Amino acid sequence: MIKKTIYAVQKIKQKLQVKKPWDNVIIFALNVLIAIPVFIIVHQNLVDPNWYFQLDRILLFLGILIVIQLVLRLLRTIIIVCIALYIVALVIGSLLGKYGFKSVTEDYQYMVYSMSDSPNPQDVIISKLLPFPNKTKIINAIEFENPKVRDFAVMATTKDFKDIRGYSNYRTTIQCFAVFKEINSRWNYVSDPKGKDYIAKATESLRYFSGDCDDHSILMAACIKSIGGTPRLIHTGGHIYPEMLIGNKTDLETVNYLIKKVLFVKESKGNKIHYHIDERGQIWLNLDYTATYPGGPFMSEEILGALTLY
């Protein structure tokens, strides 16, 4: 009875084995397929030491390849089962709308692009700030609940980027970028009366899309907040500009790809994405009136105050 069982197991193992040299080819192919999502997960959860030429990530990927290669060689007798389980897992993930074939492809695409075209980090941890000038007036001027502000923001989302598909997790971000495009393409800079600091309400700026930097910031913040985004205003002494919360560094990889390869291809060509990191590690993109794409260059690096509108 025992001999028959051993013989039956050996026959099953022989059937599952792949003949040489195809076993090595299949093992390597399966290694790459497994290594990509594993690397993406590890890459997204490790602190980025910002080594030159992304050497840390290259070494990490090679290390993962070696480990998986060794494991697969140990399992070479059931390599077909390994392939089947991997494919089944991705098929189930795709059917349930979770992590599947499309997710692996997209994540790898975003990650590789960010490694080859890294956004320009502004490693400024904003923690100790001075009182924000005209804070009460500015908050009252950001009329995000006003129907006129909401109507304009909704109009902007139907005019630009409404046909973009496949980025459901970033729908609000894309719609806020549509608002940015609409406002900045129309904005006309007009100075305040001499010796006066005139604060225009968002609805007032909607009439002619004209005003100075604080008027632009107020309108941008109001429109973004009216459609679910999180804006904040940065005070630099002689200038105020708006920023928008996009999430963490993992989100930055996707947003970087969206800006450079999908939404603002011409405007951002050959340029970097500029952002600030707050004390919680959250990423804020520059939306100044001087920028032609979200994350454009800062007009002023100095930061004296921040007004966040959660």
C-alpha cells in the first residue's frame, strides 16, 4: 500500500515537471511576473533614501529577483501549479475589481516612470509658521458653498478631462486639475489699489477672472473645495499661492504620470513636478497662477504661513 502511494506521488510529480530547458525559461518568466508586483508593494512602503540614479530601487529589484528565483527552483517540480495559482489570483483580482492584471501593469508603469523622471521634491517640512495675514477676510472670501462657485467648478470638470478613463481612485484629483486648467488659462493679473490690500471674494473674481495673487488663490481654493478637493494657501511674505493635497508619495507616482503623460503633456514637457511635504508626510502640489501645469515651479521658495481648508 505504501509503495503504491509513493509510486502514485512520483507519477504525479513527473507529470507536473517541465522538461529542460523549458523549465528554466518558465521559471525565469514566472520570476519576473511575481517580482514586479512584489517589488511595487515593497517599493511603495519603503522610505526613499533618494540615492543617485535610483540605485537603491535597482538593487532592491535584483534582490527580489534572486530570492524568488531560488524559491522557484526549489519548487520546480510543481512549477505548473505555481503558474496556475498566480494566474488564478490575478484573474480573481481582475474580476472583483481589485488587484489584477490591469493593476500590475498600471502600477509598474507609474513606478518606472517616476523612477526615470523623478518629481522635484521640495523637502520643506511646514510645522512652525507665522500667523496668516488677513486670515478671517480670506476664509470668508473662499465661498466654496456658493452655487455660483460650485457651478463654475462643475462646468470646468465637464469641459476638460471628462473622457479620461481608468483612474477611478484619482477622479477628484483629475477634476480639480480641470478646475486649475480653466482658471489659469483665463486669469488676468491686476494689482490692488495703491497702498491697499483688496481681498476679492470668489464670486467676485468669477466675473472677469482678474485680480492679484490672493484673489487667484481664493478662487482656486473655493472651486477645488467645492468639488471635494483639499486646498491650502501658502503665504511667502510678498506673495500668496494655492496648493492642493494629492496624498502620499505613492499617490505622487500616479499623479506625476497623469500630469506628464496624460493631462498636461505639452505644458509639462521637460519640466519637473514641484511640491511640498507637510509634517504628516502629505504631498501638496503647487497651483500658482504662474504655473501652466499642476506642480509647476514655485514663484517663491520662502514659506511664512499656511492656511489649510479641510
